[in-house]
Amino acid sequence: AVANVSFMQQPGNVVEGTQFISRIQVLVTDAFGNPAANGTVVTLAIHSGPTGAVISGKPTAIVHKGIATFANVTFQMQGNYVLTAAAGAVSVESGNFSVLVTSGATPQLQRAFA
């Protein structure tokens, strides 16, 4: 049974609408530190972030050799986020990361040159 869930690869800052450079990875183990069974499902959810924000792509991953890898996760709304990764009733929060506006579209630059 799943006893521990931890982020092996934390989400890092990312540009809105693009995938993370380093895929988010979650380690899932039993009470003895052994890798969770292949096929265990891990789900990402937004723990904190901008109102109305959603995870685009595939917020679920299947454990293989104790690791769930999230390859197609994006965010469409800029702001600061913390995620929760859960395998059944066991969950963990990620570190804080930012979703940034797309290159060349920062409001500060638009105001400066308007």
C-alpha cells in the first residue's frame, strides 16, 4: 500500500501555455521505502494559485518502478502556484513556482512603450 509520496523533480518556473523543461516526477513508496506497484495512479491538483486556474494537459500519471512522470502539464494563467500530488489518500505539496507571461507580452513593457 502507498505510504509516502514525494516530489523527485519539483515544478519549476514556466511560461504560460508551455510544458515544464524538466518533467515533474513524483516518487511513490510503501511503508518500507519500496517502490509502489506499477499501475498506481498519481494525480496533480492545484493546492494554491490564481482564482480560476486549471491544469491543462494530463494531470494524472501511472507509476512505473515507483515513479510517476508528468509529461504534458501546462498552465494558462500567470501567477504563483503550489501543487498537490496524491496517490490515493496519501499526498504531498510541491514547492512554490511561477507561471510567467509569454515572452514579449509583459504588461510592464507594453505600458513603457505605449
